[in-house]
Amino acid sequence: MEVNMKQKTKFVQYFFVLVLITTLAVTPTNLKADAASSETITMIDDFENYTSDDQIKSAYELWSSDGNGADWSLSQEHTNDGDNSMQIVPNEPLDSWVSVSHNSSFRDWTNSAGISFWIHNDADEPFEFNFDIKSESKAFGQEGTFTASLKEDGSSLWEEKSFESMLTVPADFTGHIRIAWNQFTEKAWQCPQGCDNDLDLTLVEGFEFGYNPQENSTNEIFIDSISLWGVSEDTELGTLAPEWATPSNTFNLNYTAAPIDNPLKGFLPFSESAEWRIDNQMPYSMEYFYIPLNEIMTNFNEFDWSKLESNIDDVASRGNQAIFRVYLDYPNRSSGIPQFLLDLGLETKDYSYNSNGGPEGTSVSPDYDDENLNTALHQFIEALGDRYDGDPRIGFIQAGLVGFWGEWHTYPQDGSTPAGDWDGELAEQEDGRATDWMPNLANQAAIVQEFDDSFDETKILARYPSEFNRDLNIGYHDDSFAFQTLPASLGGEDWHFVGRLQDNQVMDKWKVEPIGGEMRPEIQIDMWDNDPPQYIGEPIEGAQGEDYYKSLELTHASWLKIQEVFQTSLEGEALERAREGSRSLGYEYFVPTGYVHAANGRLQAAIEIQNTSVAPFYYDWKVEIAARDKNGNIKEWATDWDVSNVLPDDEETEDNKGALLEWSTDTSELSEGSYDMLVRVVNPLSEINSNAKKFHFANEEQEDNRWLKIGEIEL
């Protein structure tokens, strides 16, 4: 073993690969079955058999290129579920390679799915290490890209992650790591001409697992609960299977597309159009409305919420969640500025852009840097958050308030448009250029900061990515989707929506904050005549539309306002394309496998869950699990599961973002008999209106009553 380790060290140093190996081999006396689930997990070493450092140093031998690169000892400071763990600490001077090893007689582990262990990284730096296995005097471990599953203590969520050559755990990580056997390959340092040996699980001699002290000088690590997982009757289980899984308690489920009107996603109409929508043409789960600030705010810190309440309740009465925007200035509508601000001398500007002054009304643009106006806006946002943050009737709120339509621009009054470039007369200009009617940057930043401060649960969306909102808990809405979305590199412009995402380095913000938007009315119908959907017709402002699915791929949008598909008849392929376009937005959660197990008075259940669409679900809605007897009686339990953490797979890196959610309880509340095990995500709107849209998984086993059947159990 020492000769092999020296060879490995030379190879790794030659290629500047930094690894520590700690070999944890087992003797027959170390092996013991887990009492709670003896069929499915075999504990290799939980360090409870050792009573002193001398014993553990006798069981594990140190190898170090400099002779004394690390110290290993029995510890009670950080443990999993017993009294002891093994602590490994680097010694000065720091070595480039150490290992702690112990050989054993050959063991056969072919009836297991992989290896599992608990680790605590007691440092504020990430920790890189390898975990190898020795078989037939050869080392097998992780080469190139591989996957492993991690579960932090206190969480029910197993997350499968991709790594490159080395495992990495975050700073202060405490939890379990699990690696499937199919992720182990022969270590390249042993075969410079190419490796062709497979891991022989019938001839396992030990483990290797550790780190490079020079690269991880501050990391003290604690190891516990080394075990085989997925011990079963000659079956191969995925890396996300629970440790207690066997073929008899594993249930393979079937995919089918989730419904178009799953909550909080898809196309949505304006709420005011309810009476003249075409029935059943386009299912939906949300509705949108605008409301002027002067219908809510009557004075400083004085509000009349009745109109807003009426609008929200109207949407909820149809089982839908509301999205809304409050505005001050909506062209071709009456002004939304509260009268008390005008009475205090708020200055405004007249304009004729965007049909303003037409039959629907005349608006004006306020001085957005007016002190009284800014005071009022901050008071309003705070009050709005106090009243509506977390309200289950509301899906999302757009920041609004500023600019034409509350859309955070006053084009062409942008401070840069030359008078000669505008088709018509500018309302106000200076030195041959349009003046800028937007608030100064400090006031813009303060407004979005107020939204972030005032809302902790309900998601807020701003119109444009910017330097003052990119680090806030705020998403974005692209209100010219599939028309001014793509960047210059894909035939669009740098100022298009994705270009702005790129410029502000928020291309990945969709992973935690939602993206929504709207399509221009001119493209909302004709685009569905084409495959892929794209407006190709009379040029609009000299341009054609953009590829719908390319726009969706880059933005990861969850919802779009698109009124025309609800009021203009579509047929045949155009209708199917539009419906599929709506379905493709946002999340879609598929459960490929369910697991159910009962033993020793405990009932266990788990699901593997995958996101097969483009974005996560952005709310931590309650997830319930239930047992249903043959008479249809249901016993329900709440879980701590959070599906919002499950992202779509990364097609570019082939990184699988699927997760395992586990749950258990005692069986005292159930009598003997057969049970269906069920799971559901609860729309909180259902506690107000029973007709709230139901959350559906993308499974054939999904029942209309919101429950997904994940397996069966006999008690």
C-alpha cells in the first residue's frame, strides 16, 4: 500500500492535482446492521467500538510524504448519531499528501448501491477531498466529471451534484454524502497508458478518503457513520434512492405532461376581461390588473384598500392568484397621482406620446424627484408590504409606480434621444435632446430597496435589471417578450432584456427569483402560426419577432401576459402551439420513483423529484403526505419538504438537479391493513376558496383530488 501511495503522490504532484487520502478499511468486527432497517443499510464503522486514541491509531495507519502530515484521533466534539467520530487535523509543516489506511480481508459488497458517510467541515472554507476504494490492490475513485448526493443535517432533501475529480463540501458543512458504485473508476495515476479495470465489489479491501493539507490548511474534518446504502436483492438503485430502499418497496411512476393551469405559471389574461374570454380555449391560473395609486392612497400614511381588495377578491373567486401593478402615469388613462400630492405643489409634465389624451383619458408625468412624492411612495410600499406580504391570493407584484405604465421608462424622454430621431415633436428638450423624466438613480435605488425591505414572502418583479437591483431579492419582467428579448449575439440588441441580464451579471437570478413578462399585442396571435412560434409579418418598428423557445430558454420565464389568446379564436395547430407555449413556462415537477417502507414501528416514505421544465416553483408551499386505507379513509401528515429548491437539470453541463425528499413517522396512528401512500402540494388559496387551482405533478398517478400516489404499504 505504501508503494502505491508514493506512486500516487508523485503522479498527483507532477500534474498539480491536490488530494488527501484517508483509507478507512474495515475488519469483520466493524460490520454491523442498522437495527432500524437491517435489510437496506450496513454500518461499516460508526467509531463507537473505540475507547481511546491508541485504539483508533492502531486501527488506522498514517502515511505521509513528509512523515507526519496529519493527526487523527477519536473525537466527541462533532458526531452524527453516537458518541464518537474520527477527527483529522493537518500538522505543520503542511504536507502535500497524507493518508490514513487500514487493510482488511476481502469483502463482498455487490448487494449494495454505493457508499455513504457523514462529514463535518469545521472551517469557514470549502473542503476538497477524494473518496476512493481499494480492490485487488488497485484504487478506484472519482475521475473527471462525476455525481454524488449531499444532505445537510436537519434537511430532508438529498441534492445530487456534479463534481470535477474531487468532492467539495461547503464551509461549515455538516451532513451525509452518498456515492453510487457506478461513479467509481480506476484512478488514472495507476495506469498512465490507459485504465481498463472495473471496480470488483467482490474483492473490496478498504476505503480511501481525505484531503490535501496545503490547499485546505484551515480545515479540520470529522468523519462518522461510514456505511453501505441501498443494500438490496441484486438490483441497481439510483444515487438518489434512500438508504433503506429495496426493490420491493420501490415504485416506478410514469410521466405525463402536467396541466396548463398549474398554479403560478403560464399565460394569463387581464382580470377585467373575465366576461368576454373564450371559454376553455386557454386554461390559466393567474389574472393581471393595473390600479392607480390615487385609488389607494389618500394622504400621507392614509389608505383606502377597498378597490385593491375588490380586485384581488374578484380574481380569487375564480380560483386564481393575482398579479398587479400600481401606477402613477398610464398613457391614455386618467392620472394616477394622488390629489394631496398635487395640492402640495407636485409638478407634472404634459405629453402626447403613446396615444395619451385619447378617448380613455389624459395622464401626466410627475416630477419623480419631488421630496413629497418620494416620501409618499416609500410609505405606500411599506404599507403594501405590511398588509399583503404572504397573502395567498397574490401570486406576484410588479414594482411599477415609476415611468409610463409604471414600467420604469419615460421614452423618448430619456435624456439622450436626439430631437431629430423622434418621429414627432418632443414634449421637452434641451440642447437638441430630450430631457430625462425618470427619477435620479438614488431615488430609483431607494424605491426598489423599499420593496425588498417590505416584502419577505411575496415575490416582487422589477422591469429592468440594473446595478441597484441585481443584488436584491427581486425578479424581473420582460414586457416585450420574444420581440425585444434576445441579445446582439443572437440577432437582437444589447439593450434587449437578455442583454441587460448579461450586462448586470444576473443570468442565473431566475434560480431564486421569478421572471415574468408580457408580449406585445401585435404578435400575440400570428406567432402561433409558425413552428417554432415566432412573429413573422408586417414589421413592427422595423423588426420581426424572435424565436419564442429561444427567448424562454434564456430567460426561464414563469408567466406571460398575453390577452389576445384568451379573446381571439385559435384553431388546430396554432391553438396547440399556444397551449404548449403556456405549458412550457415555469416549473413542471415529475416524480419518477416513490419509496415506502415500514419496520420496527416506523413508517418511511420518500420521493425522487425532478424539474422537467425551465424554472423552479418560487414559494415554499406546504407539502403533505398521507396514508389511505381500502375504505378511502385518509390520515394526513405535514412534512418539511420544500419543492422550490428543485431546479431544472442543466442541459449544458448535464448536471442532474433532481432531489430526494424523505419523511418518517411512527405507525401508532394506523391500524393493520393495506394503505396507498399519497403526496400533495397544497395551494394556500384553497384555505380561502375551495376552487383554487390544484398543484399537479407531471405523473400519470396524479389524482384529480390533488393527491399523487407514490406507493403501497402493508402494516
